[in-house]
Amino acid sequence: MSFNGIVVSAGIAFGKALTITTHMPPLDFKLLSSAQIKQQQQQLTHAIELLIKHLQHCQHHLCPECENFQLIDADIMLLEDEELQQQLHQHIAQFNVSAAVAIDRIFNQQAAELAALDDPYLANRSGDILCLAKRLISAIHGHLKWDLSTLTEDTILLADDLTPAEFAILPLKHITGIVLESGGLTSHTAILARAAGIPALLNYPFSKLSVKIKDGEQLVLDGMTGDLHIAPSVTILAQLKQQQTQELQRRQALTAYKDLPSSTQDGHSITLLANVGNLSEISHVTDVGAKGIGLFRTEFLLMNAKALPDEQQQYKLYCDALQSLNGEVLSIRTFDIGADKEIPYLEQSHEDNPALGIRGIRYSLSHPDTFITQVKAVLRAANHGPIRLMFPMVNQIEELEHGMVFIEQAKAQLIEQEKGFGEVSLGIVVETPAAVFNLPSMLPLLDFVSIGTNDLTQYTLAADRTNPNLAKQFPVLSPAVIQLMSMTISHCKQAGVKVSLCGELGSDPRALGLLVGLGLDEISINPSNLLDVKAALVKGRYQDFIIHAQQVASLTRIEEIHAAIQQC
């Protein structure tokens, strides 16, 4: 018997079922007497202090730079918010309700407000708020954590949801898979499961199934199809074990490509770089043979921080990144703030259509202090290794020139402050049709160009890339986007400027032939996909890729392009 969930982390996992439930008795909505109000407020204060201490204890096992630590920090920051605490105390007194009822109401109100926002990151944070509310109510009743230290065998964990703190203390060597009833594709738990390489399903209603899953029951989580097999038959078990073995063998075989030159069989070389969002990812890119970083999404450093990192903090982080790369290049994209990347503690005005508003280079140019602080940190780090600096969402030469003025101001300030700095290569991310058409005027000022296919597709096709309903109708590989990529590459070749691609398209091995055949010099790839892409490169011939690219570029229908890519 099997049911289906949403795959957020691929793979096949075998293990015994273990269901984790939060200790939440039904809420008691009876009105309290005046004498009970103070007691409930004291109980609330004690529970908050208890939960904060528990979260801080969880952090002791983690390094401050890792994502888990920062996610737990976000929960602690919310619990420490004096305005929230005051709101909870006032609700208890005003409505004569228990601390648990006040928590349930206030946190649900906050979660609903976040869920209504257009910004996907903040909207997904609503789930974390509700999860934290459950833990705080559990603390009210004296239940805070589960003891999984006694686990000795492979286990598939089933839970309503997991907070970052709870994930951080899981005995991962015994957790082979995770099944959650709630959560979103970009929830923190999904992010952490992918990072840990643990197969995971979300939105799987195991508690509502007619057939209940018993603790200790044999499960198989198929993170390829989204199925969770409960007490599988001998035949299904054998099939899935064979599939798992084949996948492991395939991935193991890919390691043979790690140290090979990134060249086709007929000797054409392509530099393969990595896309990263934090130091933890950077420290592992050499494990897959990446020749540096093609995209460091620096705004990810802001999303779970309590405040904007200052110059010294950023400088240290960029230096640490360089040290991990052992002399390979580090391509830093300046903060790409705005649209689906709003930062809670920054002052950002509400926009009815943020994707077409103050984002990328527009935000940086309108916030010179933030921009110059980052540029100064980058310039100082460039004294210790090769750094490329690129501006996101540049559409016209005036924006590029304005950004370059700020670079000169940053250098002047560093000279005045007697701080050493190095030179950086300068580039832009081409993400709109306007950038493509205006590129010839900007190329004399640039050292390199990187094509951001995610946004280039969005702005070319007028299709929100975060809307799952549009994914099939408007995939990245459409005729218009291919033509714009070809134009970008052609402009760069004529000007003698290196051209790269850093969008998600570069991580698809099936698109490798098209991208190489169009003439890219570099491709920046998600580290988990890099060896797959490299294998496709090493096995192919450049002349074949050129012919393939010409054929694909001549097609006028999306389904024709899709079929051609599949056959390459």
C-alpha cells in the first residue's frame, strides 16, 4: 500500500517508522478569573525563557556560520521580541484567556499576515511561525523536546513539521528519511533536508489516513516518485533496493569525472563553476571539481541575520570563502534585494508589483550606504584572492556607470582609512531583454557577463517564475529566451568579453549541448548537479554541440525544443 506526497529532497530511503507528535492538549477556551490572569502571564514568561534556553542549547552543537544556526537565531529573535511578548500578555489580560490560547491566536494572526504577502520567502516563513507556536505551547505544558538519542537503526521520521532547532539535533546518522504533514517547497525544513541529503516528502497526511502507520513498521520513501510505501511487499522492496543501488552506483561513477579536464572529446574547454548561497556550500564545491564560484548569492546572508552585516563582518566572510577555494575565482553578486527576496529588517516600501520595482541594482543605487559598505568589503577581500564583482538586474548603461561611481567612492574611502584593497573584475547579470539589447553599449566597461536565465525567462515571457501554474506553459527553454541568450553570447564574442551562465538551466545536463554549442565560455551550476553536467560535457563533441544548438535555435515551438533537448 502506498500514498503520494510532494518530493522536496530526492533519493530512496528504507527505515522503521517513528511518529513524532507535539504535546498539545486541546485548547481550553474557558474564561479565567482575575486571580488567574497573573499566573498565566507568569507561565507565559517562563515558557518563553525555557524555549529560548532550549534553542540556545541546540545552537551549541552548530557553527555560527551554518544555516541551521541562523535559522534557530530567527526563532530566538522572534521569541525575544518585546512587542510580541507585550501583545501576548495584553491578550491574556484583555480577553481573560490562558497563555496557550493567547499564543495560538497571536501567532496565527502573524502567520496569516505573512502568508498573504506576495513575497514567497516571507510567506513561507508563516509555516515556521505556526510551528514555533506549537513548541511554545508545548513548553507551557512542560514538554519541549524528544529524546531520539536511543535510536540505533535506520528510521524514517514522521512529523507534522520540524523547526530548524529540532532538525539541528536530529541523530542524522539514523534518520534515513523524513515525512511531514505540512511545509512548503521552500520551507526551512525542505532546505535543510536537501542540504543534508535526506530524502523527504511534504504535505503527506499520514495522521489522516484510514490505515494508520505504526511505529516500527517498515517503510520505504521513494523520493523519486513521491511515494511512501507502507509495509511493502517483497517484490516492491526488492525493486526499490535495486533502484537505490543503481542510483548510488551512478553517483559513485560520476566521481571519476571530478579531476578530469572540463573538455569535450574534440578538445573544446568549458569552465564549470558553482552557484552557492553560504559558506557551508562554498567549502564543498572543490569536492565536485568546480573551478571556483560563478555566483555567490550574497543576499542569502541577510535573510536570517538580525541586522545588516557590517563591513568587517562581510570582509571576513569573503576572505573565508577565498580561503576555502584555494586560489580559484570567487564571483560575488551584490545584494539582489527586492521582488521575492525582501529582507525583514530593511526598510522596503510596499510595492504592488515588486518584480518590476526596486530590486537588484536599483535597490543598491538607492541605498548607497549599504552598497558602498558591501563594495568596500569586497575590495578589501580582493587583496587576498581573485574576485569578480557583478551587479544584478542592470538594464542600461546609466545604471552600470552609476554603480562604477560607487566603486570609485569605496576605493577613495579605503585609501582615506588606510585600508588595503585589490582590484576586481567587473560584470553584470543579464536578466532582461533590455539588458540584451543595451549590452553593446555596456561591454566596453565590462570584464565579463553572466546570463541569469531564471529572471531572463520571467521578464521575456511575462510569466512569474514562482507561479507553479505557469511552469509547463513557459519553461526556460522557449524560442524567445534561446534567441536572447544567443544574442548575448554573440555581442560578448564580438567585444572579446567572457560570457557565462548562472541560471538554473545550467544545472540541467540535457541543456549542456545547447549551451556549449551557443558559445558559452563558462557555466555555473548547483554543486549537486555539477558532476552530471561535467559527464555530459566530457562525453560529447563540440562540433556536434554546435550543430545541435543551430537546430534547436531554429525551432519555433516549445514542445519541439523539449523533444530536441531530450534526444541530445
